[in-house]
Amino acid sequence: MTPARELPPLDELTWDQMAGRACVWCKSLLTTGAVSVGTICDRDGAHVLDTEVWACPPCDAGEKPYQDSRPAAGSLEGQRPGGRIPNQKKEITMSVLPVIARALITDAQFTSCCITVMDANPDMSEEMAGRIVEDSLKFVAACAQNPATGLAPSRIVDEGWHALILHTATYAELCERLGSFVHHFPGYDPTNYDPPIIDRTRETIAALGYPADEELWGPPSDETLVSVAAKCQHAPDCTIVITPKPKPGASGAVA
């Protein structure tokens, strides 16, 4: 039996490796067939930094040698937030999205957002909260990657979007890496529900390679999969007005 391959320390990983976009061993960007190879456990004081990592099929099968992921001295490559190089900022816009949407943020960030959803909905299961947060990540990615397309979340998915936004640092970092800041303007009229916009949103999400969780994208009613605290219902004329990086200060999602 082949022994398990040793995972590198967390502080040796690049941004892409930490987010599940690149192989934990060879650093190549992941496409299809990526394999979850374990969790690197780490702490910073009271903060749990445990991170699930992924590998390309050749590395998982032991067909490629380990490549040291540490950057060369003086290089910005691979630096994490609060890295060792002061007064410099690394460009971290995603050129390739991770295989699974939940890898758009770290495991710790994802768990914290799920807890926020459950705090607002005390009877909700952890599994359901995770589904909602994951589809909200798909929605934000779709908006950021398609700034000229009018998109809107379902009321259930909107609950996860609210949780992401409440994590201001996580949300700002996510939008920066996606290339555009996606703003949220709440709306409370239940008649705002418009199936064509929801269908277009699900199709746009699918075009990114993320299947929408169909049970979370239904109309607001007493017979939906789950009841949520969020009362937002985004408008029929919903338009996502993105803030591109070169043009800070634009508005956002009309609700």
C-alpha cells in the first residue's frame, strides 16, 4: 500500500493553493478531476486556519514530483494577507475559478458564514446552511464575471448573500479576487419575483461550471424547501451594476 503523501505547511501555500484553485503539490491550476487530499491544520492564536486542499490527478496518483511552493526571496508570488513583504499588494484576481464554489473562500470563512445563516434561522440544519452559502458564492461569482447581465438571487440564496456581506473582510477579498465588487440593494416587495431573471441567473451560474442547487431557486411561497429570515425579493428590472477594478465607486445590484 502506497503511503499517504505528506502535505506542505500552510505558510508555504500560494493564494490559489489555499483557495482550491491550484494543486497543493505542483501549483498547476485545477480544471476537472481535482481530488481533495486532506486538510492542513494550523492556528494563529485563537483563530483556526484549517484549510482543505486539492490536487491534480497526476499528483494524487504520485506521478509528478513535489514542487516547493515557497516564493523566491523578495518575490510577491504566493504571499498571503499580512504576508512578509510590507507595503506591497499582490494582484490576486482569479483567472480560473475553483472546481467547487465553496473553495472561493477558505474553509474557516465558509464555516463562519454558515454559522451566521444558522444564527438568523435557529431551526436550520448545518447541511442546509452550507447549501445556501455555497449557492450564494455561485451567485456572486456569476455577477462579478458577467457585469453586463442583469441577475438576481432567489430569496433563499439571498440569505447566504447577506451572510457573506456581513463578513465584510471576507466579502471584500472575495470580490477583489473575482475582479468586481458586487453591491446589494435590498427590496421588500414579494411581487418583485420574476422567473425569467431567476432562470437567467441559474443559466449564468451553470456557464461558470457550477450547477445551481435547484431546490434553492424556487419562488417565494409557504411551500419552499426552507423558510429563511431574509425578506428581500429582488425586482423584475434587476440589474447588476458592477464596480470594475479600474472604476471604483460605481453602484450595485438593484433590488
